[in-house]
Amino acid sequence: MFSDDILKFYKSLEITEPLPAELDVMNPYQDDTAWYLSSAFYKKFYADTNRRRLIVGINPGRFGGGITGVPFTDPVKLAVECGIPNDLKKKVELSADYIYAMINAYGGPAKFYADFYISAISPLGFTREDKNLNYYDMPELQRAIEPFVIRCFEQQLTFNIDTRVCFCLGEGKNFHYLSALNTKHKFFKSVVPLAHPRFIMQYKRKMVATYIQSYLKVLQADY
């Protein structure tokens, strides 16, 4: 089952490489509540052997995947959109707002998650002074986690992943890093960038509908 593969992967996540001292690693899968909720999510939407396309983000944020264990899914979306009730503080995440608007335009969570699996360059998040940190914000962090990133891709590609294409959330640093990694390791035949949900919601909110249509066109294309 795809769900079994995912949960086994998440349960084993660990960065063994030395990291810059001022950082904290955010591992939601070590939290009992997040583990329970993410397990419920994956058993609901991934209890099959479907082949899926991979969508890769940056790393989890504190108000979405960092507390629910489900990428781009805040407590509100988990309850309202995915039908998984929870007692977490009902705080919304901008990126999750966009992702679920797009998912609903695709046909809803059941249809979308039957076709796609969302992960990240680093499935574990990072904070510094209680603020989100992207892996590429510190060159020394990016260098330090590369072996971990490679291990994560290698393990996830043992799931039933369509390796003809990988969709990258972020058209700048995240895309450049993933493209370079893919050139070296040949994980996918091609890597296709999409504007990052947070960028859209912060700077292009009036164009959300246009971006959603662009996403759908790219995600549903033949590769």
C-alpha cells in the first residue's frame, strides 16, 4: 500500500548530519498528535497501489505540515477539506489556502490525492529563533542536509512514483537546487517548476484563479 510506504518513510526520518548550532529541526512525526493525524490522512487517501506524480515543496512550515504532518495542510483544511477532525488550534496557512483551492478545482481531495503525492526537498522543517527557515536560506544548512535529501528521494522513489516528471513548487532557488540535484542523480526525466503557493498568495493574490488554471494545465499534461 502507498500509505504503508509513506508512513514507514516518515517514521524513519532523521537527519544524522551535523547542522548549524542555532537551528532547530521540526519533526512532526515524533509528535503523537501529528503522527495520529497524518496516519489518518494517508490511510484515508493513499490506501491503494496507484501510481502517482510527485510534487515537491521546500520544507514544512510551523502552521501547516509542521503541526499536522501533512504537507500544505493546516488544521482547518485537515478538518474541513479532508474530513479529519482535530483539536489543534484552528490557524490557517496561506499556502494551504491556495493548495486546497487548487485541489478543489481539480476535483477535490480524493481525486487529487489519488493522482499526486506531495513531499518536499526536506520533509523535516527548520526554525531559527522560532521563525520558519527554508533550507536554502543558509548555504551551510543546504550543504549539510544534501545527503539526507538524497536519501529521502531514493526512498520515496521506491513508492509507486511516476518518474517521468516531478513538479517543483517554487520557480527560483528551490527549482534551481532540485534541477541541479536531478541533473546529477537522474531521479526524474524532467523537473517542471510551478509558482510557489506562498508567493502567489502574498504577491499575486488577485491572480489566484489564473494561477490555479495554470497549475491544472501543467499537472494534467502528458510528459
